[in-house]
Amino acid sequence: VQAVGECHSKQAKGPPAFLEKVVQSRAELVKDMLQRRGVPEGQLSTAGLPGNKGLNRPCVRIRLAVFPPKEKAEAPQKGRGRAGRSLSPRR
């Protein structure tokens, strides 16, 4: 199961680059702690989301991709069945 460790913060005064660096460092710390507790390195990524880029409140959220999005399948031809016949009723 893939997981993303997200660290959020409130909007703060000061340079935005500083806040981005802080939340990303926190996210990396969470990742390191989870790896020390047995989570495989390839299954965890991080995201630092300061202010309005995230939840705009201080918190850590671990998102699990239990049901990852499926790749888009080819769309069937409009109005055609498996054998190439029309799906409309016969007259």
C-alpha cells in the first residue's frame, strides 16, 4: 500500500519559502520515523503543505492509497456492441 505523509501548517507572516521548508522538513521527519518502525522506504512519500496549499491548520496526515486510481480504459465505440452491431432495437 502506498502512503503519503502530509504535514500542514497555518498561514504565517514572513517569507513563504521559510514555511515551505519547515513543513517539508516535518514531513521528512515523519517519513524517517515511520521507516524506523518498519514501513518500507519505497511505499512512503512526503508532502509539505503550508497555509492555503493544504488544510491551513497545523497537523500531520497519513494518506493511504488502499484503492489507487485505475488507469483509464479505452472508451468503447459509441453505439456499437461486441460484434459491431448497433445496440438499438431492430425494426
